[in-house]
Amino acid sequence: MTTDNDEDRIARLLKQSLPPMGTQPGAKLQRDLWPAMLRRLDESSTAVPWFDWALLVAVVAWLAMFPQAIPVLLYHL
Amino acid sequence: MPTQEQPSEVLRQFCRGEIEAFESLFRQHQGEVYRWILRMVRDPAIAEDLTVETFWRIYKSHARFDPTRSFEAWARRIGSNAALDHLRSKPRETELPDEMPQAPQPDPGISQELRRKTAQAFERLPPKLRIAATLALIEEQPYAEVAGALGISTGAVKLRVFRALRVLRKHLRRQGIEP
């Protein structure tokens, strides 16, 4: 069982080994991240969701297994 | 304790998915979210990427946000999850920089080598324990604030910190170090 003293010693050692980042000079954001955010928003709007790909694969597989269904599908499109 | 306040117009607009409101909130809170994430991941470049990732998650969940609650607390919670996901995905054994940052008041009784080994042992802790110990012990954030950001109780934060110290001691002992 760890005693309070042990805990305090390890906590002190930890603080000496890894000083707080929140008080370091680099803790302040150095640049505006909005342009990066806009890029991320653009990427996601052009990305095709995985379930669309899954649906496409399922349709292709279905047509490969039942080619006679192709005219029916074309008729309904 | 979540704050119940009159929602501002910008928060209401954000809930409706308006990009101008999102931009306004982004510009207002990016610095604070970045600093919170930096405390956990301890790398400015990664903290920047995770800040964008956090706001991306925020934007995706705009319809789920309750505008009577604190946006900052919500953002901090999402940021903590993003940091946790990052720590889970990266290998535990990472190279530490040659120049270790100095503690504000360095203890001359603790050698550079001991600091390095402690930092390495700390890197090997499970991410959940590491984040709780980082925020509560190293960054000295109030337990209640850490609990809010991690979505757990104050008691659970204390337990994680206690377990982190116990596992850390075990790792150090395995290296022949008696802390």
C-alpha cells in the first residue's frame, strides 16, 4: 500500500521531471487556426461517407450475381 | 457544476449550424482549447492539430449542444476526448527530447537522468491515468475542473491519480529506482 509520504515524493519527482506546460512560454497559441479549420471543413464536405461506398459495393456485387436484374434496375432509374 | 444561463444569440445560431456563429466561437475559444489540450499532450504541433480536430467534432455535434450550458466546458470535454484518443493511438514508448524542459524551481537533488527515467516511466502509463495525473498533479488544475473535462466524478479523478502514482512507482522500482 502506498503511504501518503510515498505519494508526495513521487508527485514531487513527477513535477520536477515534467514541468507544467500551461505556464511555459509556448503555452499561448502562436497562430490563428481558422484557416486550418476551414481546410478541414472543406475536406469533409467533399469526402464520400463510408456507407455510400458500402452501398455501391453491395449494388455492384448484387448486379454481378444477378445480371438479369440490370434491365430492371435501368428501367427504374 | 454546469452553468444554466441565458443562451447568447451566437450560441443559438451555432446550434442551428450557422458557420458565422461557429467561426465566432472558434476565434473566441481556440486559444483556451489549445492550451487545455497542450497540457495533456505536451506538444505544441500536436495540440494545434487536436484543437482543429476538437472544433471539427464540435461543429459536427452542433445540433446536440444545449445553448443554456457553458460552451467552454463542452469544448474542454470534447478536447479531452480528442487528446485521449490521440494518446491511445500513439505508441507508449516515445523518444523524449534531448533538452528536457526545466521545472520552475529545479531541485538540485534530482539528477537529469532520474528526471528522464521518471518522464519515460510516466509515458508508459495507461492514457486515462496519465491524463488525470497530468492535469491534477503536473498542471495543478482543480480536481473538479479535471472531473468536468473528463466526464467523471471528482472521486474518480482522485482514484486515477492515486493509481497513476502507484503504477509509476512500480515502473521506477523495476528500473532499480526507489523514489
